[in-house]
Amino acid sequence: MAQEPRIDVALTLKEGQAEPSSAEKAELAATLAPDVWFTAALERASDGGRQADVTWELTGAEYKGQVATGKAAVYYANPKFGLRRPFIFADGFNYGPSDLPGLFAYFNQPYGGKQGLFDQLIGQGYDIVLLGFEERHTYIQANAEVAISAIQRAIAERVGEERLTVGGVSMGGIITRFALAKLETMKMDHQTETYLSYDSPHNGAWIPLVLQQMAYFFEDFTPAGPGGAKQADLIRSPAAQQLLWAWVENSKYSGPVATSSELRKEFLADLERFGNFPVIPRKLGVSNGRRDGVGRPLPAGEVAFDWQALIASATARFQPEKGEQQKIGGMHLGLAVRRSSTTEVPALDGAPGGTLDSFGKVADALKAKIAEDYRSGAFVPSVSAAALDFDPVKWDVNVNLSITDADLERGHLDEVAFDDDNTEHSHVSGTLIDWIVGRLTR
């Protein structure tokens, strides 16, 4: 019987090592970055460009006793005519509130002598409705209620009968997928013609387990950042638990990692209850990864970085390819030493897909040396962004699959486009933007 994917942590004492003094701990804390780890700030192409014509304040229905809120920035194709052809595009996975001017500028970057995505769509008569959330890291179901509020607001304010386009980048594509599927199950007309996901992790995303452990481990010795935020706050958030295929709850955890969080189990059950995907709209998706099975050349099981300080150390290896008790790294502070291994976890770091500089971010936070080629690994594997038909818990799929048209036909999206190379997650690729504009305006 095949073993389930799991992690094991061995705790030992370091021979001849004295417990670090308060001064030594303070010195270590001063060297560690206090920011929330694994966040990705948008790099604006300008100072924000065009200003929104109007902003909607949005409130979702209650979920688990909480009410999520958000905003939508509306950019009319022609302000004189108002909202005629809504294109709702939701922000994705990150910590804290959305930066809607930054999101507009980021996705509206000119490329190859062409206008940016939003300017092209505005030129074709689309009204851009950028959907943001006050807490991007909260429950997907809660922010889906905010998305439902935006869809209903767009329908109410629309002039004419043009049907909507609804989707989003990264987790924004999952939030809107959930919202549309729920509305259909409740027999509520979402009046949406096209659903669009931009490098969305339909079957889960990946952040290396050893790096998750380090976020928990070192935050105990690091002062809180702005607003009291800690290094592991994004990793422990409801959104991360629901989004990540493999997750650990702390640096000492040993046990199953595939859908180990009850929150992910609940989320997948809710999705299944609502039909998994909306049925009515045409479903389009794009992946920042390649489709031919060629990933990043990251040697499975090899050391990505090895950091040594006076009283602490950290070693991170690229995820090995399955097997039993495969070493992934470890860390120590003073007497305590933790060494981690995994069983039956695939080598996802080198898989084709949209990338995240997760190894680079952690190395930078520790001020560790790391080769430039080792900074980034897969975050949203191509097989996940393409919404192929496989079990999102068991991951009974080759992550290095060369994706055929037959694979896509068995998947959940009607059409999928892939990038020319494995580019940064949510990267504004001319190949993908041309495809999106072509599909929406033909």
C-alpha cells in the first residue's frame, strides 16, 4: 500500500553547545528581516497611471462569524455611458489589503510595442472592474462573498444587457470560480459569459515545506513587523491553508502534509458541493508555466542554501523526488537541532509552472548566500493552473507532464494557454496577454 505524503522532524541536542545568551539572541534578531515571509509586492510599471472613475465599497455575506470587505476600482471604457461591458478581475494571494492602483499599473504594462492588457480591453469597450480585498489572507469562501457582492453590483449598475467577464489572478481566479459556482448552485443568475483565471492554482500551490518550517522557527526570535505582523503570518493564514497542496502547522510538526489542514478539506468539500466549477460561462485559463514538461533545472535533493551563524544555522534543500525519509534540510538555535525529511512528496520545486522566489526570499531574510539560479522554484505548477482532471488531495499526476490537447479536453477549462517559458507567477507575458485579448474580442 502506497504511503501518503508526509514530513518527519527529528529533534536532537547539539553537542558542546551552550544555551545562547540574551545578548546573542538579540544580535540574531537584529539580523533577521521582520517582514511577513513569502509576500510578493507588485512592481508597478508607473506611478499608477489612470485613476479609477469610481470606487465601490463592498461587503460580503457572513462566513464563520466573520464579514469580509473589499473594494472595486472601476475604469469605464467611456465615462459618459457608464458601466456597459463589465470585466471583473480579482486580486490574488498575498498578505493584507489589495493595492488596486498597483494592480492596474502592473497588468497594464505595455509590451512589445503594444498597449497593456486593460488599455486594449478598454479600447474594445470593456469596463475594467478591479476587485480587491481588505484581507487577502482570509478564508477564500469569505472573499468569495465579496466577489458575489461585486458581481451583483455590476449587474445592478450595468447599462444594457452585455454579459459579464469574471475572473482573477492567482487566488483571485479561485475566489471568483467559487463565487460563480455557488451562485449557480443557488439558482442565482450571475449573467457571466466568460470566466478567466490567470495562473490560478486550481489543484493547489506549492511552497517548500522546509521553508515553511523556517518561517515558524525564526519568527520566535524576530521582532514583529508593521502592525504586529510576524514572519509566518501568511503561511498560517486561512488562505494559505486552503491554497497550498502541502502545509505544516509549525516547525516541529511530523505527519501527513497533503491537505493536512482542516481548512483545505472544508474548502474542497464546499467546492465539490457547488459543482467544483461554474457550468454556464465559457472557462478560459492561462499558466505562467510551460506545457511541454520542461521545468526549472533545480537538482532535486541538493542544497539550495546553507546558512551558518554564531548561534544558529539553516539548511534548505530542493524537494527530493518522492521516496522515503528524504532529507530536505534543517535548522538550529542554541541547543536544539531540527532535521526534516519527507516521504512520497514529489520534486515540485523544479516542476514547470509559474515561479516564486521562495528560496531567495528566505535566504535574503537570513542574509544567506544563494546562487541566482536557485532563488526561484515552482509555485503554481502548470498541471494545476491548467485545471487538469486529477485528485487535488492525492496529486495522482506527473508534475512534469507534457500536457497534450487530450489532457486539456479531460480538464475543467474550455481553453488554456501556456507561457513560452516558466516565468514568475502572475508575470505579464505578451504571449498570454495576446491570447486573452484575442479570445475576449474575437
